[in-house]
Amino acid sequence: MPDITDEDRRSLVGKLGRTPEDIAAAAEAQADRTGTGLPDDFEYRMLRLTPQELALLLEEADGPTETLSRVQVRLEKDGGMTLSGIADIPAVVAHLGYEMADVEGFVGETPDRVAVSATVSLGEDGNGGVQVLEANLGSLAVPESLLGLVPPDISPELRDYFLNGYGLDVRSLSMEDGMIVLDLGLPTAPTP
């Protein structure tokens, strides 16, 4: 998997119109303004990102929470995508709207930070939703019995995760011609 380069960063900033750090700051400023902890004013655009650009966005746009670090994104030959990195488990769980006690009730005690990966299928042109095919927590595969509890289309949960964790509104996620296509709402920058 290729490393993220300075060219990837310049390309992502060009597509976003600002840096991932500026996006995180705008989301945080809006969240403080609204008092809800979430931004509420977005500028929408369709983005076509390389795997490296998506990894960079996930790595750097989550502000001070550092939900994911050392993020890698790989496109699969079957039209899916594998995401991996080091997750701050309590932060991820909170961004998904759950309590750690609920998760630990299913899987037992978990470390605060652990390597994670998930392979998902993506609908073409935003159709078909996003489905989890497999997931790993550390070196352990998440059992089929737990994956069976995951809704067949995790698009709403993914949208909540990005909104809660990154201040981004992901209206759709798909793959097209080897690129990741996002209908993405970026929090508007606060006016001085």
C-alpha cells in the first residue's frame, strides 16, 4: 500500500478547498456555537478521492480526538474497500452512539487502542449502500454472529460516525473507476 505523499496532501487540499485541520477546526467551532457538539452548516460537494487522499482525510480531519491513526485504505478488486488503522476504541464507540459497557458486554474487556480493519462493499454510483463483509479487532476476526447484528446497509451508521467523529456529513459513498466517490458536506468556516 503506497505511503501518503506531499502530493496526496496537496491534491486533497485542492479538492477540499482547505486543509483537513481547517475542516476539523470549523467543525469544532460550529459544535461549540450550536451547543449540541455537532456542526449544523455544511457546504456540499462531490469528491473523487484516491485511497491515499481518503486515508489522509480520516487521519487528520478528526481534530483532537485522534479516533484513528496510521490509517490505510485499499481498494479491492471486487469493488470493495478495506480500511485499517489504530483505533481509539472508546472514541469510536462514542462516535457510533454506543456505550463501552454495551460493547464490552458482547466482546469482553477491550484495550483503549487497538489495530482494526474492516472490509466493506460499496454500491456503484451510491446505490446499494455500504455493507460490512469482514472486520478484525487486533488479530481476532469479528465472529459472523456479531457481524450478523450489523445492519445490511450501514450507510446511516457511517453517516453518524463521520458526523460525530469528524464533523463531516457523508450523504453517499461509492466507487467509480478506481476512485472513492463521496457526496460530502464540509462544515462551513466560521465568519470572523
